[in-house]
Amino acid sequence: MSRLQLWLLKILSWSPVLRITDDSGFNQISRNSTQFRVSIVSFNVGVSSFYFLTWDASRRFKLMHKLSLYEVQGFYQNINSYGNEYDAYLAELGNKSSHHINVEKEFLTQRISEAENLKNKAFNKFLAYIAIFVFILPLYAPKLLKLMPFLTNYKIIYVIVMAYIIVNLTFLTIEIIKVKSFSRVSFRDIRNANDDDVEKKFTAMLFYEWKHHSNESTFEVSIIKNIEKYMFALIVWSGLIILGSNIEQGIKKPSDDNQIKSVQKDAAIVTLEVGTETNFNELAKANKKEIEKIKDNVLQGNYKKVIVVSEKNNKLSRDVIRLLKLYKDENISIIDVRKKKYPKYIEIIMLKE
């Protein structure tokens, strides 16, 4: 597999459409990948992947296939086999000398310590990613309430991808902090052992614990690698959103400035903020200066046209129009403009012509 082919497959492994993944690596493509899967539509939810209209390496077709990280790692299968391995190892120790058993005991103790260190490093990495996540997420929080009216074209993609990343990070976080309890070798087994067997029992117990620690550390490292993947995507996607927003503002600013300059000569724009107000009196109190400005201009006949722009179901804009009709000169025309998606405010545009 050439480097170009490898990177092309890696890119396709991220795509939700026409996705190519490796079942043995839980979707991750590498040079050693062999269990390829092609799916028309596919997505991940935490430690589970869902594939629709999919073919595996043996060209078997399925309408829908689910793959779990537990299945890929053989997590529970390993646990079920450790009981038999413990019994076999304990029987094996019966044919070994005390010196040999002590050496193996020291070796197993070192292995358990290494597995614990690996788990601690993985968890520290997890805490670092959580800190980054907590730092980035509040940057979007203040804009969430104002976001919905402006979800057009490419901005919808921004929100969908960001939501997908955050959902997966949340489920992976829940999975890593979930307490997993399994039957271990108890102290009673050591306490009730014969004097001749106690050392063998203890060594076999260490063997059993090492197996469990290794299994758990392997699984936790796999989850951390998946979290790392989504954290990288979160940072890159955040950068794209910021870059795209700045480019958009840079393009719009010159045209907006020119438009404002031309409008300011022959027009005036007044914005009435709408919060929790339910009637016109409350609206007028909250926007006292703006209402006075509108009344003065309408009474003096400074403008010939008044355009009221608001959201389609905004009942308060009707009261504003009634006020305008009450004070307006007969030569002033009032135009009511309603939009399906519009911010929660009423915009009054007064034109001289």
C-alpha cells in the first residue's frame, strides 16, 4: 500500500458516506489493515459503530452491521477465559521449584505495576483532553441561542459536525469513567490454602490480576486513542469555523459599509429589542427612546415610507403598526414584512422616498 493510498483510505474512514474502515482496528486504517469494510452510510456513537448497506472483506453484504470496541478488543471473551488460564497456571506451578516460583512472582508484580502505570498515563491524558474540551465548549455557548435563525447553507454543516464530535466525546467519556466490576481472586483463597500451596496460590493470583490489568489497560488506551481522534477533529473544526467566520465578515464588511452609507442619507433604521415582553406597553417601556424617535419622525412627516420587519408569528409587531397608523401622516405608507426565520427583534426602516 503506497502512502497516497493509505492517506486516501484514512480520509475515507472518516467520511459518513462511502466509508472504508477496518473491523480489526475499530475503523482505524493502517498499513496492516486486512479486514476492510465498505459502507454506503456509516457513523459512530461512542464505542459502537453502525454501518448501513455494507460489504466486508469477504464481500458479504448486510443491510446493517454493528461493531463494538468491546468486540474488537475481545474484552469480555478475555475475561471469560482467565478462569481457565488461572487453573492451568496453578497446576503448572505444581511442577516448579520454589526459586522458580519466586522469580515468576517478581516478574508478575513488575508486569502489574507496568499495567497500572499505563492506565494512569492514559487517565492523565484523558483529564488533559477533558480540560481542552471544557475550554473550547464555552466559546460556543453564548452564541447557541442566537444561532438557530441563521442556520443556512454551510452553517448547518458546522453545527451537525460539531454536534457529532461532542456526542461521541461525551459517550467515550462516560465509557472510560464507568466502573467495571469483575470477579477477582479473593484473599480467602490465600488464607485457606495449605502451607505448601500458599505461595503457588499467591503467584497464580498475581497471574490472574495481571491478565485483568492488561485487558483493562488495553481497552482504556483504545478509548483514549478514540478520544484523541475526536479532540483533534474538534480543534481542527473549531479553527475552520473561526477562519470561515472571519473570511465571511471580511467579505461582507466592505459591501455592508457602502450600503450603510447610502442608506443613512435617505433612511433611518430603528431596532426594537424583544425579550420577555408579552404586550405593547411592556415593549414600549423596554424601548422607550426608540419608540419616541419613531413617533417624532412619523408625526413630523420626515419619511414617506415605513417598513416593519419581524418574525412571521410576532404579535407585537402588529401593535407597532397600529401605533404608526395612529400617528402617521396620510402621505406616509406602511409596509409589513414578515420572515420565517428572523431574530427576536422588530426592525423599523424609515425611507424618505
